[in-house]
Amino acid sequence: INLELIQSETFQNTGLENIVLPDSVKKIESGAFNGSHLKSIKMSDGVSEIGDQAFSFTLLEEFTMPTGLQILGKASVKRLNMQREQKDLQRSMIAQEKQMF
């Protein structure tokens, strides 16, 4: 599969719980998974852009930032269903944001 883009709102408010994105995906647009029942996602480190609210209000229990990430949209991971991991994620996002600029 040569899928490079997950378009805006593609899986928004769906019952999708798990997904493995192909290594070819480079960009996840705004709201792509917003409000879905997503609990887990596997993506390659080749994802370079995650749009605004891409994973907001999901049920994600864990989220690992791709090492190739260059653009992280606003509220991309707002109100995830995580506790301890969310604090670690916030620290990681701040560190990566500083490196991006």
C-alpha cells in the first residue's frame, strides 16, 4: 500500500479501536481520528506531520511520538484516555517542539 495521507476527519467519531498505519503514511490531517473509539495506533517514525486535533477526544491508552515528526498541530492529542502516559507525552511534545524551532 502506498498511502501517504490520512485525510481530515476520515475516522472522526467512528467505532474504530485499533489501527496499524502503513510505513508509507507521512501526514495525518486535522481531526482524522477526532472523537473516535481509537485505543491503539501504530505508525512509523516516517510520519512528519500530525494536524490539529488529529487524535483529540479518543480513547488512546498510549501514544508514541514519531521521531520524524516535524509539525504537530494544536490540540493534536487533547483529552486522551491516558493518565501517567499523558504526562510523559506532554513532556516529550514540549521537548520536540523546542527542537523543531
